Amino acid sequence: MNKVRMVTGSGAASESIGWIGAQAGIFRKHGLDVSFPSLEVGGPQAASGLVRGDWDFIQTGTVPVAEAVLNGGDPVILLRNHAPAASHVILARQEFHDLGTLTGKVVGVLTDAHSGQAGVVARLTIEKAGAQATYQGLGTYRNIFNALGASRIDAGILPLEYRFLGANKFGLNAFDTPVSTLPTIFATTRRLISTERELVVRSVRALVESNHLFKTSKATVLPLLQQFLNFDDIDAVEGVWNYYVPLLPAAPRPALVDAATDMRGLFAKRYANAQNLSEADIVDQSIIDEIERSGFVRDLYCVGNAP
């Protein structure tokens, strides 16, 4: 049994798959004893810890992985967590009926508005609406939600699942964010692939099988998803599950050409080497290629196992 360490950047449902698979015994089935040194460490911290060797795999956003590469690190994306979709919502107190009115107001984000993926999404969405807000890092989505409820901030970026809670609990207004080219992802390092490729292959197999579990085993997944999200409202959890099931691909291939283009624009002023950033710099397709060629994905979704 090989020990592997995994963390998530946030407590969003899109980053729950590895944890759910581990709790359900799928990683152990593949000979992997998974531990989670921490959850919700923040995207930049997840990527930097991966580079340092504090953990072996992360589920987090594309942005911090790309920035770590631009800083000379070797993190690499193995899978994307879901198909292109809006993954965040901006919730604001009742008096704010338009994002354009948030100039000078305080918006809660996980870490910051330039390196953290949720913060980048919030900033770009609010700037597009014509406002210049102040951004406050609060660490976790639950902290952002509670700060909104206590009126300590004016708005906050949250995963879509919080749309199900925000209106009912605090009467918050919800504003959609655009469908993003920047998905949450499953990543490791190039050095782990080079030194322990079979371990990485088994980990990706387990993550793909955890996707299948999420899509097909509602009775197993709902209580685990509720625990991960720390939601009291099981109806809200079921709404989250219903939203994500069609977004989880059988083979979550990390096709990120558009993401690399957007990263070049996002980091152009901060990194001279950003103009040359390509998909190949941040992605390794070979692991999922190998798994697909083996028939593993086909067998998972064969008649009797299909969603």
C-alpha cells in the first residue's frame, strides 16, 4: 500500500472528488493510502506546497499552477475536474443590486485577487461591470459566507453551491460569473511522474473512478458531499450533486489551450516569460492517454455501470 498526500485549494464541490473517492475506499482499492494533511489550504499555497514536496497531489485552480510554473516550479496538470461551466457566483448584500455599485466596497475572496483563482474570477467579473472594489482574503468559502451574513463584507465570491444557501439564509443577491476557461484541476509534479510514474497512473485511475462514483452512486455520495461542504441543508447538497453530475466527463482530459491563452494575458505584466506560456508547459496528457488506451474508462462505463 503506497502512501500519498493530497490537499484541496478550497472547499468547493468541484474539488471534492478526490476526498470523496478516498472516503469511499476507491484509492485503497488501487493500492493507495491517501491522507489529507489539510483541506482548503488556498490555491497558491496548494501549488507552492506541491512544489516543495509537502504533498503529492492537489485539486485546485488552474491559475496557481500556471503561476508556479512561471516561477520555475514543476507542477503539472493531469486532469480537469469538470467540463466548461460557470463554477462561481458573486453574492452581495441586499442593498447591492448591480455589480457596478461595488466600487470602493469590500469583496471577500479566498486568498487574493491576482494569484488565487476565485479572486481572479471575482476581480475580472466586477471590473467588467465597471467597478473597482477592495478585495479581502478570508481563507475559506465558509468564512466568506459567514462574513457576508454578519455584514462584515459587502460581497464575496463563492462556489455555485452557495447560491442554494445565500438567498434563503441571508437574503443575498446572486450575480453570475462567466463560463470560465480556467477549470479546477488535479495536479502533481513532473518529478513525481519521472520517479514514480506507476503511482501517478494509479492515482489518476482512482480519481477517474471517483468521478464515476460521484455520477452513479447518489446514495453513497450525498452524505460524503454534505460532510465535505459542511452544509446542513441536504436539499441544497442534492442540488449541488444534480448540477455537477452532467459536468463530470468520463475521461476528464485536461484540454487547456484556451486556458493557456488567458494565462498569458493574466500574467503578462507580472512575468516576462508569460508571453510564451503554452498548454504543454502546464499539462501532461500522457497519463490519461495511457489509462484510456488500457480500456479502464470504457470498462467503468460499460453497460450496467453507465450513469
